[in-house]
Amino acid sequence: MNLRCATTALTILVLLMGADGASKSKPLQIYFIDVEGGQATLLVAPSGQSVLIDTGWAGSRDAERIVAAAKAAQLKQIDYVLITHYHRDHVGGVADLRQQIPIGTFVDHGSDVEDSDDARALYKGYEKAIEHSKRVHLMPGEGLPLQGITFEVIAAAGEHITDPLPGAGVANFNCASEPDPKPDSSENVQSIGVLVSYGKFRFLDLGDLTKKKELELVCPNNLIGTISLYLVTHHGTAPDNPKALVWALHPLAAISNNGAHKGGDPEAWQIVHNSPGLTDLWQLHYATAGGKEHNVADNFIANVDENSDGHSIKVEADPDGSFGVSNSRNGFSQKYRPD
């Protein structure tokens, strides 16, 4: 081969390699932010659009942690802030967050259903904080217009989807062994639950839905199907996270947004930990009440003691269904691939 031909061949190879790199899809990023047993989950679509699910507690601490995650994701604003329900560990931080970063649209399920002085004051504070912002209500079957990913509401305002999602609808044989759940009229059952899909990757966040509402989504038939990543419902509280739900979802990995002294109940922990097909369970905090028997290994825990608060868990997902999970405390990471 002469020099001219060799140079031409090398140029073509470089161009092909560049084209392959340019065509590689950007990941979906999910930041599970430590708000001490509440929720603040930041999603950044490959397009750069962003959704924050809940804002943690009132005060500067949680707002600053959320803003730090947004800056790490190179965001100048948060496009949507979705409030799953009106409890202090989910909606309390709205006013403080608005002072620290621009927010596009607030999303919620409508009015608060709880009727107490505390609940009324909390909801009034939320309405006051967002009175000059755009606000929308979402119901099951609706979603957000995010490019490149699908953001579906499957539960909200006490309602849920009634038809199975594509590929779902299989009979759930674990339903028969579930004890009847206790009735619940709190804001928890109003929680917005979402399924976020990026190609073959599927992430489920049901907020603080309690057992009866969880079972309605999977019994007698599983309306959701299987998922890649499960955010343990209600901070890992039992009897929520029943076997009929978790085992039907068949997640590859799960993340518990528990606090040191909130959530992470041994019964729920064991159900998730033993879920068929689960590779790893990650925790935002070591659950003090669980002891060594009901906590994962330290590498999988973002905050291992009372003096290590503020560390987060990050997920990067690709459309082929693979995803990586990393711990900001120690840099430990794992990669997961579907069968």
C-alpha cells in the first residue's frame, strides 16, 4: 500500500470512529439526594431536560444538597418539580429551593386531602411558595413532555392505571398470600407514582403509596410489568413494599431512600433483598434499627453513620437497558445489564 492509500484509509477509519462516538446516546442520569429520610430524586434526560421528584424538608440543608446535584449535572434551572404528596419530608423544601435555583413548572396531584391544622398550614405554604409559578396537575395515564424518555404517571390522587402497560398484564400468583391491607386515608395514598423509561431501561418511583394502593397496581394481574430499577416505596416502610408488588416487578437493582432512623424496616428490607433476580440493594443511610442483619454492605450505603450525612447515589442508564450505580461517599460503583 502506498503512502497516499494508507493516509486515505487512516482518514476513513478516524471518521468512522468519530461517527460512532457521536452516535452514542447520552445516558439518563438519576441522582438520589440525601434529605435524611425524605425524598429528592433528580432526573436529567439525555436532552438535558430535568425533573426533581420532591424537595425534602424545609430549611437550607436539603435545598443546598439539591442545588449541588443540579450543578453536578450542569443544570442552570430545574424544568419540573413534581410533588408526590403533601407531607413535610416531600414538599417542605419548596420555598427554600425556589430561592436558590430557577424552576419551570410545579407538578402535583391537586389539593391536599388531609384536614388538620398542620396539614392545612403546610399546603397553604406550598401554594404561597408557588403562586407566581406555572402549576399543573397530573393523573394516571398522563405524563411530562420530555425528549428521548417516557415519563408516565401510573398512580395519582388515589387513582391508578386500569389497563396493563405494554408487555404487562400477567397474573400475579403472590397476591393470594397477601394479608388484607389496612385502610389508609392519608396523603400517602394520593402519591403520584411514575414509571420512567429510556429504551429498555425502566425506573419506578411510587412515592409513599401504602400497601393497598401498591397491590391494586399488581393484583390480580401485574399492570406494570418488570422493571430495571426500583425506588423502595415509602422509604422502605413495612407493611408497604409487599412481596406481591416487589417480586412481580423483578427489579435488577433497588435503592432505599431511608434515613438513619426512618424507614428501612427489616420486614420490607428482607422482601426487597430476597426479590428474585435482584442483584443489589443500595441504601441512602444505614438503618440503625435494622442492625447488621438488615443493612447491606457498607460499599452500598451512601451514609454509614450520623457523621457522614449528605452523600448521594447516582445512576446512569443507557437505552439498551444497562445502567451503572455509584456511591458518592466512596466512589464505589456497579454496572447492571439485562439478560
